[in-house]
Amino acid sequence: MKVLTVIPARLGSTRFPRKVLARLGGKTMIERCWRVAKAAKLGPVLVAVDSKEVAAEVKRFGGTAVMTSPSLPSGSDRVWAAAKGRSEPVILNYQGDMPLLRPATLRATVKALTVGADIATSVIALADGPRRDASHVVKAVLSKNGRCLYFSRAPVSSWEHLGLYAYRRAALKRFVSMKPSPLEKSERLEQLRALEDGMTIRAAVVRERPVSVDVPADLRRAETMLRRGLK
């Protein structure tokens, strides 16, 4: 399958302003994510930006930036804005908050987009401990064959969801055209909009436990991992 990877890079972030330009091991967050996407060798990589400053950074490290409106409500909308003029049948939304992700995880997500699936994503086994009850950790409920039945912030399953999505082009176009659904608003999880509309999401089970950089403390934890040679 021809795959277009789009990394949405919004300069303003509620919990961590200017996160995409924060430096990790001598490189900006957005550069590290771009390098992961390029290493996955799935196809072209675009960075969907909302500011000239981020666009200039993308140009500096050799990437391709596409300017999108700062008023777009979500990363999915930003991805579609960057991808809608293209022709690739599969669009991978690689949210730029996992700069140490392995390229193999991106490939596994795309591979999970089997016949009959509209969207694919990735999950990891959820270990017992504080993450099981943490509301910022999203859990996925899966069927035996890997179909996603539900997503929640409550401790409803033994799978932790990673924020990667591979969409069929028609599915992404359909998804961003829909209004937020009741379950989506209740859980504050946009993927529930797709499930409520009858779309099929399948999950790849992967083993790595990436650092999701949501707040400055997460960046320090990622920096520690780099120094210890864990990535």
C-alpha cells in the first residue's frame, strides 16, 4: 500500500506550549519524529504546521512542511488538511508526542489496516500499577481478532492505546466531516466518533513502551532514556 505519513505539529499546546520545538538530545521534538517516520520507509512524510516558525524548523532539517490553519480543532483535521490534495490511499497520523518511537511500530500500525478495516491503531499490554487507573492513559477494549470495541480513560481493559492512526483515505475524509459524537465528548476521545458511526478500527499489539511527551517532566524522562542509551 502507498502510505503518506503526516505529523501534525501545532505550536500552541495547552499543557506544554511550543512542545514541537523543545529540544531532546540536541534535536527538536519535531525533527526526531520526522526521522522516525523517514526511517519507517513507508512513503512520503509531511509535517502539517500552523506557524512560520515551525515551518522554518522543518525546512532546516530537510523535511517538507504544509501550512494549515491554526483554527483547526484537532490533529486529525490538520492531517486531512495536509493530505487531501494528495493521492496516497493510506494516511498515517503520527502525532508528534512520541519522539523515541521505533519505526517498526509505525509499520505494524499500517499492517493492521487489513481488509474490512477503516482505521488501524496500536496498543501495548497495560501493566498493573498506577497507569491502569490514570485518566491520562487511554485504554482500548479489543475483541479476540483485534477489533477495537471501545476506548476509555477508565480501567476497562488490559490494553493501553498509543496515539497512532492509519486511515484509509475515504475513512479519514468521512471522519473529519462528522461532528463530535456523544461518547467522544463524554470520554474526550475522538476515536469514539468513528466507532459510534459504525467504522471499524483494528489494533496492532506492539511491545515497546514509548515515552509520550505531554508535559515538560516527560521531556526530562525522555532525555534520561537517551543518556542511558535506551534509545
